[in-house]
Amino acid sequence: MDYVQYRLCPIPFEPWNEILVAALSEIGFESFMEEGKNVLAYIPLSSEDLVAIDATLNSFKSKENLRFDWSRMNIKHQNWNEVWESNFEPVYIENSLSIVAPFHDASCRKNHVIEIDPKMSFGTGHHQTTFLMCQEILSFVLEGKSILDMGTGTGVLAILAEQLGAKQCIAIDIESWSVENTKSNALRNGCSKIIALEGGVSIIPPMQYDFIFANINKNVLKEQMSTYALNLPLDGILLLSGFFVTDVDELVLLAKELGLSNVGIREKENWALIKLKKTTMV
């Protein structure tokens, strides 16, 4: 699959870098990286809506106290992988977990290790939201638990769950290449309890999950939260991430209407995670 890279150059860089990411994630952009004072935003060529993108980016040109410019280039599949490799540094979480790539040597592999070949998939641990999810999952006792990982990307959360003792992990993504990447990474880490499926909420196997992980974006989470709630038993846990701190109140309010209580929030560089517990049958 071919991708398009948009190089965004906001001056000042902060807080506009994060505001741009939030806006573009709403119109189909899947992955973001920072390179110096530039934001690199990636969208599948097949999903690129030039009218929507121009309207969104042009809206920033009218902002006071912001100088803003951008450029666009096509990224072939092979080049995309090279971009990931050139930017993939080891990720260390809570002095407990190392997320590394196949080309990282033993000096990078500290404590608990997950090896990820990211390909084109989101979820290497570099992004604040994946970091927050891993950080929270490390606090759980998952021995014998059932897991649903929505928007699995590289499969890193499902892999971590199995390594922490989960008895079964259903990992779902709408992109076929993410599903294949999850299967490959599961094998790479010696996992045998991960079932990777292509699709959305309609293909969730009908059962109760002790834990559901959903690291997507705010609008998708709002659309799908009622389905997550139905697939949780009482006292089941739902982790949500993929949104900004400013979105927390809106999501917590919706969750309350579905019988889900807010039992914890984590933040990292203006991104947020919400931990919800099912306390009421609705």
C-alpha cells in the first residue's frame, strides 16, 4: 500500500504540533512522527481526501500568532519501512519493559522485552498513547484473563498481555497489513494465544472480555464504546487512549451513560488514557 507524507512546519512548534495531529487524525491520517521542528503525518494514498485536507490545513493559516506551511510527497511501501527503521529507537517503559526492533542489539534489551517489526503499523511504543497503554497494562494482573485489543496495529498490547499471563487475546484491526504484522510479531515473541482478525466492532467474537484495550481516536471510540460496554462483565476494565487531555470529560460522560465508571486517568504530553470499570448493567 502506498502512503502520502505531509511535512508540517508550524512556528511556534508547540502547542501547534499536537493541535495539528489532533485535527489530522480526524480526517484519516494514521501515523505521526516528529523530525526536528516538523511534524510528519502519514495517510494511505487511497484514503487521501485533498478537499478535506486542504480545508483543514488552510484553516490553520488564519490562526493568530502562527506561521504555518506544509509540503506533500508520495511514500512507496518500501520507503515507508525505511522511514520506520531510521526512526525506531528502543522504548523503555517504567524501567520494566523494553520495546525493541529486530536490529537492536543486546545492549538495548533490558528487563522485560518485546521485539516489534513495525512495518507500516501504528503501535511501537514511541507515541504517547501507546506508551500510556503499556504503562497501565504493566500494573494489571492478567493471569488467566481474556483480552480484546481493538486497533491492534503492531500487536504490541496483545503481546504484552499474553506475556503477562492472559489466556486469550483477540486482536482486531481494520487494516489487513496490521493484522499480518500482528501475526508476525506474535510469532516473533513466541506468542500462541493471540488471534488476529481484520475488521471493526462487527467481527468481535461474542463473549465477555475481562479487559478491553482501545487505542484509536476520539470519534471512533465514541462510536464503538457501547459495543465495548456490552462485551465487558461487571468489574471488567476498558482502557481508552488516542485522544487529548481536553477530550477526557466528553468521553467520561459518555462512558457513565453506558455503565462505565472512571477509575483512573494517565497523561503524557497532553495525550490521555482513561481507565474505566463496568459498574452497572445498562
